[in-house]
Amino acid sequence: MIKPTSVKVFGQKYKIKYDYVSEENHGITDFDTNTISIASGLPEDKLLRVLMHEITHAIINGTPLCNRKRFIEEEVCDIVGFHFIDMLKDNPALLEWVTKEIEE
């Protein structure tokens, strides 16, 4: 299955690129350009985890929590339970890709 090239978060489209180069990490989210960049050549299971990590940054950026660096347990649970699930509902192709990757 083809890797996703975009994701919608709170109605904003983020372009996903697979060309990121860094010695410090495997991905980055640029909120000014709505771009998620992931390192090229990652194994599929690592790519999936890095992409979900970067999407979580996009979700947090779209909430009132965006200026926080630390979260209490209930805030983390709300991010996952509400916002992440809503993001998956808004991106059925991404959900299909994630599900396929998990099954493999």
C-alpha cells in the first residue's frame, strides 16, 4: 500500500514528505508550512511510529495545549481519546494504511 502523502488535522491539511535528513531525529513537523517530514529509508514499522509521533505534534499544535511542554495524565488521555481518534476518522486512507502496517 502507498504511504500517505497528506493528513488532515483539525481541518488543516499537512503535506507528508519522506525526504527528511537529520542526525538527531527521524522526523519533524513544520507548523508554518503544514508539512510533516519523515526520514527516508526507514523500515515500515519505524516509519509508522515516527509518522504517528509527528501527527501527534500537529494535533497538540491545534489545541490550547500548544504552548505546553509537559502534560498531566488527563490531558494526554484527552489528546489520544478524542483528538487522535477524530484525526483518524478524518483520514480514512491513513487509517487503512496504519491498520495494514499493524497487521503485517
